[in-house]
Amino acid sequence: GQQLNQSPQSMFIQEGEDVSMNCTSSSIFNTWLWYKQDPGEGPVLLIALYKAGELTSNGRLTAQFGITRKDSFLNISASIPSDVGIYFCAGRSNTGKLIFGQGTTLQVKP
Amino acid sequence: NAGVTQTPKFQVLKTGQSMTLQCAQDMNHEYMSWYRQDPGMGLRLIHYSVGAGITDQGEVPNGYNVSRSTTEDFPLRLLSAAPSQTSVYFCASSWGISWDEQYFGPGTRLTVT
């Protein structure tokens, strides 16, 4: 079946640093989504991307839909302690179902 | 609105026991789904429903049953629990199967010994 590879698996950074993570797939997706999961909670949608090459921002977060439609990137600028959590990418195929990446665990040291 | 609610929050079962994880939403969403989350595996779709009376299998359906008798409720049943079903279970809902804004419940942490 379709799979997403998300990297890195975990990151431990200093407050104020920028963060980059990405997802790659062997299959083409029509939509890329990025979620954040706080400890003990369910995931919450951060950014949705619909077109190849699209670059979308949400505050300090910026995500891009790869031109090949097989990858996506999420950047967080000037990290703060509340950025801590697990970030998931998800791709939507032409069947409508979401395929999730394995997640990137982010820890921020004040 | 309460959004998506799940009960219980924590559960410990012995191998072979059965139980039902409850999920309810008050947003009149047509689409509801169940995921399991395991370390290093992300979220994997177990079962989903596109409306009352309609259910279908996801990526990892074995060992789980679902039904959708009302728009609001979508319970997940484990008929004979196995240690491999130890996981965190999330219920989600949205307006439709291709609707990007899926609302997730807080999760149920299940341990099977």
C-alpha cells in the first residue's frame, strides 16, 4: 500500500531555532496536510496544501507541496516551548483516504 | 459543542476480553473514522463510515468491528482482545471523506495484558 516516510523521527532544539521536517512518498498525492499533536491530545490540522508547488504559511509555520506531488515540507521559524509535540504529515490519494507519516517528535529547550 | 468525545480515556484488558470504545460527535458530521497510533507507525485507519448505516474497512481492520446506527455515534468493538491491540485509539469526524478539517477526539489508551 501507499506509505509516507517522514523525517526526522525526532528533534531536540534550542528555543529560537528554526525547524525543518519533510515527508516523501513513492506515490502521488492530491492533497498534503500537516497536523500537530500535543501530549495526551488528538492531532489538530495546521496547514492544508492542494496544488503542486504551493507554499502556505500559518503564523510561524510554512509548508510546501512538492512540485513532483510526492513530497511536502514543514518549516517552523523561531521555535518556542509550546511548539513541543508530534508533527504528522498526511497525504490524500484519489480514493479520498488519508495516509499518515510516522511523525516527528519535537522538543524545545528553553 | 463538545466536539468529538471518546470514552474511556484509559483501559486495561486481559487477553480474550471484549470491550467497546465509545465515540460521539455533536457536529452533525457525516464522516467518522477510527485510527490507532503506535510508536513509529503514525496513525493507521481501522474502520470508517461515510454516514449512518454505512461502514467500511481501513488499513488495519482485523480484530475490530464497527457499526453506525446514528450520525452521532461510532463505537469500536474488540471482540477478543490481543496484546497486539495495545495502542492509543483516536476517533475522528468531518463533513465528508475528503474534507480536510478532521476533528480528532482526545484518544483512548488501551493496554492488553
